[in-house]
Amino acid sequence: MCMFTLSPHASTAETTRRSRLHIAPRDLVERFGLPLPGSGDRKISGSYTFTDLRGDVITMYDWKATALYDGRSEADLPTVKTFWASKEPAEFCVAARGTVDIRAFARWLEANVAWT
């Protein structure tokens, strides 16, 4: 039985940032498809939302990681397309609502977790 389900239509309202994960963006795209669109303020280029067996919500997203946020050449940030095609691990913020087991989520994703 899978502990987590991709749930792109689940509400992320009232989620709180809990940790950071390191995983290659391309691995996420290959496993779950393209991410949900970024935020209107351009700080997030894409995100994925999941629910656990209890229906608690967990969302993960890049944060100021692409040229969408800062397109200046001196910022040296990848384009959105380059970022999501990258095989190099990148940092993703993880926010959750409820009693989501972040360690179990990281194991399920095969990602490295960093506590904030």
C-alpha cells in the first residue's frame, strides 16, 4: 500500500513549512509528470502536492531557484526548463498540514531531508 498519493487538486491552505528535501528535479518530473505552475510572485517555478493515508496534505516546491525569480545574468540561476530537466539534486521546501510523517515522505521519494 502506498503511503502517499499525488493530489494536485488538494488545498495547500494552512500548510506550514516543515523541512527541505534534496532530490533531482528530473526525477520528480519522470515520476509525477510536470509540476503545477509556479506562484504569481515568481518565487516558485513549480510544485507538487500529495496526501497521506489520513488525507493530510504535503506540498513541495522550489524556492527562488530559477531565473523566473531573478533573471539577471549575475544571479546565475537556471531557466525553469533547465531546472526541471536537471539530474542534479536541488533543494525543495516541504510544507504540510496535519501530522504528515516527513521522514516517511522523504524515504518514499528517495530524497534526503534537511530539517529547518
